[in-house]
Amino acid sequence: MDRGTGSDEITTRTLPPGMLAVRGAVSDVAAYRSSFHPTERPAAGRPTRPNSHVILVLSNRTKPPPPTRAHRLATLTRAPSLPVAAMPADAKPRALLLVRPLLLLSIPFLSLLLLYGYSSSSAPPLPDAAAARASPPNPHIRMRRGAAFRSYDDYLRHQLNKTLDPRLRRVWATRDWRRKVDAFARAFRALQAEGLLSNASRALCVGARLGQEVAALRLVGVSDAVGIDLAPAPPLVVRGDFHAQPFADAAFDFEFSNVFDHALYPDRFVAEIERTLRPGGVAVLHVAVHRRGDKYSANDLLDVHGLLALFRRSEVVRVSKVDAFGLDTEVVLRKKRSP
């Protein structure tokens, strides 16, 4: 179709597949026109205007077939793609700058949520006032004034402040790990030499933190060993409260602990050891006598007899001096075979 508008003319032609649309002066595309339509020639006496233009509209695509039902379903179910390539060059850095502060702000929130989750466990209830008055005070165990918590959950949160401290856990897992595992292994080998511990023993470490004691037991051949702590550290330590151990009666042959000073209820701490220890089983405690513990200690042991008096179903094997990371006394007891 030709449309004359003064001295300019636009000519439209449909060309064979495989060619591209070309626009230019008639003199520039005359060769193309003659090659596409060799029988067509300009009329005689009709000059070719140099300022005339031709638009050659080509298509190298045939009409697509109608979409099938499967194609329509795939289109509907396909997840929309984000136009990442179409974003401005500086949009990605701006998005990262917005996301990074949100991630940093979420870290303390998640830490508090984790702390609350640990502390809100099924903890044993606090004894009522009547039971507390009925229990005679132990003159050899002094409870810390700062240990007067409003609730048991407050006490658990206070203990978890130490157990979950990132700096302390990093120290326990790195430079302290090998040193403590070797020291505990020497102590357990001495107990094996005395016949108080065997490779067949089922052993429990009470208040094991990351599990150096458990690793030491396995190192000396006691393969069936596990630890409990308020914060688990798999695979060596499972979650558990030493005031209410999550095990059946008479479940263990050997129990070890060096956290007696953290017990808010020393009598419950000892009663749980005796409950889960089988008759004839051995309990070993490392304690500090006449020495104050850290700020997380709930009691101070003024005399070892205060501890021994709590073991009503066990007999003393020996009490000896030991140098064990600030603890100076090792107490070994055996549960009586008959009540």
C-alpha cells in the first residue's frame, strides 16, 4: 500500500521469512526490493526520490500453535520469577543495606527466645513454705543470700546465663577442652584401678556443660556414658535438670558431678543421684570445702559432713584431696544394696 504525502512516501512490503525489517532511502534498498520481487521494476519515466523511505516488515516466526491444556496448567502453577535482571544497578546494594540491620537486630531477640525456651521447661516446683520450715537447716551448707529467687524459672535463667554464655562456651570448646578431658581421664583411670568404675558401667555426668567428662569416660573405655545439663550439647550431653533427672530409677552404675555448689536444693540434688543409681552403684563428687564458688553458685559447703549427711541411702567409700579446676575434695560413695 502506497501513501503519497508530498515529497515523502512510505512503502510497506511483506518479505520472506528469515529477513529483518530494514528502513532507509529507496536508493539504499533498491537491491533488496529487486531481489525479493525480480519481476517488479520502476515505471518508465518515474524517478526514484532519494528522500523516499521504505519499511520492509519481515517476520521469521510462524504463528504459534494454541497452548495445550498441560501448558496452561504449567503456566498457572509456575512460581513467578523476580525481575532481578531488570533491577537498577544500585537496587541490590540498597536492598542488602536494608536487610543487614534487620538480621543484626534479630540475633539478640533469638537469643532471648532460646533462653526463655530453656528456662520454661517442666522444672520441679518450688517447695511450699510449710515444707521449707519443716526441713531442718544444714549447719554445714550455707545458702547464698543472692539465691533467693522469685521463682524456679528465675533460678534456671540465672544458671543459663553462664551455660549459654558465648565466650565461655567458646573457651570450653577450644583451649579448655583437651586440658579438661585429659584431667578427667586421669581421675577416671584411678577409679578404674580401684574397681569403682568398669568399661561395662553405664555412667552419667551431672551438670556436664559441653561434655568434657563424658568424652573422658569414653576415652578410658566407658562407652555407655552420657551427660545432662540445662542446655544440651549433642551428642555427649542431653537436656536435663539435676533437681529432677529425666531417667528411671536405678538406671546407672556410676554417676559423677562437680556442680554441687550450683544446686538450689542440695537435698534434691543428692536424692536424684541416689534414685537413679542402682544398688551397689558408685557416686563421685568433686566439691570445694571452705571456698566460695563463682557468682552462679547457689550454696557454699562449709564442711564435707554437710554433703555426706545428705546421702541417706549410701555409704562413704573415701574422702580425699584433689586438685580439680578450683575444687579441692573428692567424695566417693556407694549406694547400699538394701534400704
